[in-house]
Amino acid sequence: MESIKSEKKEKNNETHTHIISVLVLNNPGVLQRIAGLFTRRGYNISSITVGSTESPNLARMTIVVKGNDKILEQVVKQLNKLIEVIKVSDLSVNKCVKRELCLIKIHAPNESSKSQIIQYTNVFRGKIVDLSQESLTVEITGNSDKINAFVDLVRNFGIKEMARTGLTALMRGPKILKSKKS
Amino acid sequence: MKGAEAVIKALEYEKVDVIFGYPGGALLPFYDALYDSDLIHILTRHEQGAAHAADGYARASGKVGVCVATSGPGATNLVTGVATAHADSSPIVAITGQVPTKLIGNDAFQEIDALGLFMPIVKHNFQLRSAKEIPETIRSAFNIAKTGRPGPVHIDLPKDVQEEELDLDKYPIPAKVELPGYKPTKMGHPKQIKLASSHISKAERPVIIAGGGVNIANATSELMQLAELYSIPVCTTLMGKGSFPEDHPLALGMVGMHGTKPANYAVSESDLLIAIGCRFSDRITGDINSFASHAKIIHIDIDPAEIGKNVRVDVPIVGDAKLILNNIVSHLIKMNMNNNNANREWIEYLQSLKKSCTPKMDYSDVPIKPQRIVKGLMNVIRELNIEKRSIITTDVGQNQMWMAHYFKTHFPRSFLSSGGLGTMGFGFPSAIGAKIAKPDFKVISITGDGGFMMNIQELGTIADYNIPVVICLFDNRTLGMVYQWQNIFYGKRQCSVNFGETPDFVKVAEGYGINALRITNPEEIEECLKEALLSDKPYLLDFAIDPSEALSMVPPGGKLKNIIDPITEHPNEKVICFDEIKRRFLEKDSNKNEDTLSEELSESEKDEGIKV
């Protein structure tokens, strides 16, 4: 018991990034309810994505939170208390597939910069989705590290505009987030 | 059938017998349907009164209290009452009218985003968009309010939904509702129960903190069993008052900022802390690092989020307190776990501590000491033999802490107080709800002059319905708790705590046709209380108490053993009157005019002119 306690104490102070997947009833106001909970309790959301699921009355939120174990435990417990929350899972403890989509408009006034950006985009398996005299827009998908790397790479050309969706994620393997709350 | 009638039908299905409310434009169809119903509607004088009354009804009875208010300002006026119920896990259903759905979002007359407004202060809320949602939603609302950790549920009811035709045969009130995201845990984990039992059997300095959850779960007899089985001393939180009879040899009184010395010492020195249905608020723990620092902590709570939120916990047990305590007791008995009086020394130590700080109550001072009133109240309750049939509600502030500290409570749901939110103005209207819930009980509303004036308009309610609530006003013309803190922590700089000499509360009561007495002599206390309690009419007792009286306390965030004495000093704040305000403002204006006229007025002269 003692050893567990001290171990827990050590863990508590380290800040980690967690990906929390939340299955919610697709009711009006549910996003406000979740977002309000984070604001009220002082938890920081790094990113949040919301979208439909396999079932029309359910929505999935993928929330990226930074915090220590104690905060994360509270986030999960407080989310679980909400009536419209069906299931909460901390994906970072499981193996999961993470993806983020990024649209990035890059300054490219001449052929050489254009061709260079196209080359980079190919390496990162991105797509050129729009092209103009002065710029081109790249769509790039992957985990956040990959997108960060690409953004760093093209920063010198001049990033005119960028939109990132934030992370969305699913567990690997046949496991699904469906079961009722314990 | 119209939607509004379906709402009434659904409320009747939930066995609602009384609604506290206040009508308005967006609720006209609802009130029209109420006309044909047997439901009793108590018209309060302010929506806040309705919310507190519903809350008092819920706390006294354990049933769900219902309050209604119209859209916009009606809804905002409910907010304080609903938040109060939320902080103390009291089951109420609050229904607000709303502008017709097609107008929602248009900033219509008396429109407010009630759904968003109530969201952070309720267990759950709903906005109905069509009448066919009514039966299931109201069933769900009551189910959510009263199960698991109880709490308020809010339903926003647009006017057109109330008027929409609904075929109840097609959309019947469901016998059972399925909420896929709501499954409160009731049974404690057997492994944790075993572990807790083993800790209890080995403890040498155990102590129980009984919180409001014990009262809510009706777990008082189980608590008694556990305490007596191993002679474990019991202290309570404010909300836990009544969960353990306070004249019991094992009772230590309230713990925390305004706790008793034995309770605070017991928790600080314990080697095992059994916390049941309490959430370790800052008013209980003080400095979190020194709180029960030598103890293993067993935390029993129905809300998993409360466990580990504020203090580290060694044995978490999620579930219903009654079932869990029952399981622990039967496990201890079955395993014949005997601790061979390992805690005898501990009990003796606490008993001697208890003896050494028995509070003095028998003052004959004029102005009256509050302790003397509390003593008188206990005497009268004993004499009239109404211990089992009386309910005390308190307001917030000194009156509340005096009652918590000095008044011995014996039964659950007999001491109602706003603990979590600390809502001044709660005491009096909640007494109205308690009296309606328990008509054969004597209900005594203890309040200070500040809190009483926050909902003084409800005198109209008790007068009109002839609700025999006895109001005991601890009248010191001072915001006592603020004054006490200013004295201790802000160098006696009293600011905005003096209420002056008005009103004459006896005359105010008489204006409503309510019997009232002003009591200045401590020898009259018992006699007046008896008269008021036996009159079976609303009654106001205005006790002129000593404004310098204050209670010892632990400074916020301090160690629980660091109990400091109050500074008892007569309030001396000067109140400025309007004439003085007017004089200063006019002077300011004339100085400004002079400024523009003559540039030569120097800076220093200007300052002097404004100060005075």
C-alpha cells in the first residue's frame, strides 16, 4: 500500500498530454456542456474535435488535454458524471491511431519555390489542393508530429494561412468505445 | 391534450403533491392547466423563495421538490436557489417557461438562454422542443434528480410546446427510462470493503467524518452500528449534522473551520479516517497537507469524482453509504474482527478533551448571548417533547455557525442549512418548504437579520397561507460573519457591515398580520419560544443579541488544530446618510465648475475640496 501511494505521488506531478475520446449523445448543447466543464474546472483543452459516428444519435469528441495524472483522473471522472456522456476513454494508455488534418497556404511567387514545395509535399504524402500565382495550398494528414515537421519545413517560404483540425483518434485493433459506464 | 396538461400529468405520475412557483407570460399555458389539477401551488413572493422552498421540501422529506418560474427574469431569479441545491446535492426539479421555439435566439421579450444559464449549476438540464418529448423528459428528470448523488434538474419549457397538442396514448409516460450514459454505482466493491474492514479492525485512533451523504442515504442506523461496534468517535460536517445523535458519548460535534476542538484534534491525530458521504471541502480540511496527515483514509461516496479530488485516499469505496456501511459492519461481525479495545486510550483522551471544552451556554447577559437562545431552544424542544418532530433551518453566517456548534441535533433531516454555496436568504424560505413537507413537525427558521432581509418578502407567503413557521431572528444589526473576519484578518477595519437601526421587525411582521415579539431579556426566551411554537401560527421572534459575540475559528487554509479566538468588539462602523452623500457630490460638482472658471486653482486645493 505504502509503495503504491508514493509511486502515485511521483506520477502526479508530471505533466503529460492525453488524448481523451468521449462518446456523447448528439443532443443540442452537448458541446457547450463539455466545454463548460473544462472552463469551470480550470482544465486546459489543447484541441477538441467533434464529429458524427457510426450511429446518428452519437457524436465523438476527441479532446487533447495537458495535465498531471490527478487532473486527468478528475477530467475523466467529471466527464463521466455528465448524463449525456456515454463513454470516456483515455487513449494515450491504449494503442491508438491518431490523425490530424492540416490545410496550409504557402507563399510561392515563383516556379522554383513552387516545385520545391511540391517536392516536400510528396515526401510527406500530402496533396496540393489549390494553386495560384502567388501561393499554393497543401493538405496534409497525419499525427501531430508529422504535421509539425512539415510546417517547420515550409516556414521559410512564408506561411500565409493555416488551419489545423486538431487530433482525432480511434483505438487500434477490434476494441471499441461502446460499453456502458461502469 | 395540451403539452401543459401532459406536464401536469407527468408531475402527478411522479407523485408530486406541491409546486412552489411564480407565474409569468411564458408559463400561462402551464398555469392554465394547473387550474384543473389537484396539485397544490404555493405562490411565493419571489422566484428565489420558490427555489429555496422546493429545496427545503426536498431536504426535509427526501422527495423531489418542484419549483417553477417564467422565462427571462423568472429563470434568473431561480438561479441562486438551484445553485444552492446543487452545492448540497438536494433533489429538485426546476421548470422554467421559455419563449416560443420559433422566437428562441431572437432576443424576444423575457428571453434568456436558460439552458446555458443553468448548465453549470444542475445535475442535468433539458430544453423541450416538442410536446412529444414531455412524458419521457419529465420521467428522466425526476429519475436523475433523486438517484445516485441527488441534485437539481432543470427543464426549459417553451410556450408553444406547452400549447402543442399531444396524444398521451401515442407517447405515454414510460414506466422506466433508459439513460444510456447514467448508471450510478450502488454496491461498494467487495475487495475495498474487505480492505476497509481490516483497517478498521486494526486502528488505534480511528475517527469517522459523517457528511451530508449519510443523511441523504438514510444510513444513520448503519453509522451508529459501525461507531458502536468499535467505539469509533464520530464528527460530522455541517451537512452531516443529524446523521449521528450529538448527545451520544462518541459524538465529537462538527469538524472544520468552525469545528469543535475535540473534532478537529481527533481528525488531526487519527490513524484512520473514515469519511462517509463528505467531499472534503476547504471548510473541512483547512491546510490540505496537514489534514489527517497520520491517517489512512477510507472514503465512501456515491460520486466517484469526489474521491481523490481534494485529499489522497487509501481505500476508495464508490457506492451507496447505507449499503456499504451495512456490508462493512456485517463483514466485521462475520470475520469476528476484534480490535481488543485497541482504541480505548484514544477514546479516553477525546472524552477528556470534550469535557475540558464544554461550551458555556448559560449566560444571563443583556443584550442576549446567542448561546443562551440556543440553550433556550433546546430546553423548549425537550420540554415540549418535539425532538423527533422538529426541523431547524438556518441561514448563513454567524447564526448558522452558532447553531452548528451549540445546537445538539439528534435526527437526520432535522437540521437544514446551506452548506456548500453558503446562500444568505436560504433559511427562511427553506423553512416554508420544510413545513409543507412535514406539516405535523414544528419548523423553526433560525436566521440573522442580514439573511432574513434577503428574502423577507416571504412573510407574505407564510401569512397568506397561514404556514406556522417560527422565525427566530438573531438580530444584531450587523453582518456578523463579515464583521468577525474584518476584525480578525483586516485589522478591525469594519466596512459595510452595519445595518443601522432599521427596520422594526416586529412592525414589519405585524404589517403582514404575523404575530411577533421582540425579546431583550434572556429570561423571556423559553416562554416566548413556547408561545410561538404552540400557537400553530406563523410567528416572528426578534431576539436582540449581543453584536460583539463571535465564534472561535480556524483561519482559512490553516491547520485544524490552530483554533484562534475571535476578537469580540462592538461594531463601530459609521454609516453615512444621504445628506452627506449629496453634500459631497454637490461639492465635487461645484469644484469642477470652479475649475473651468478659474484655472489658477491649484492641485492641492482641489484635492482638499473633494476629500472633506
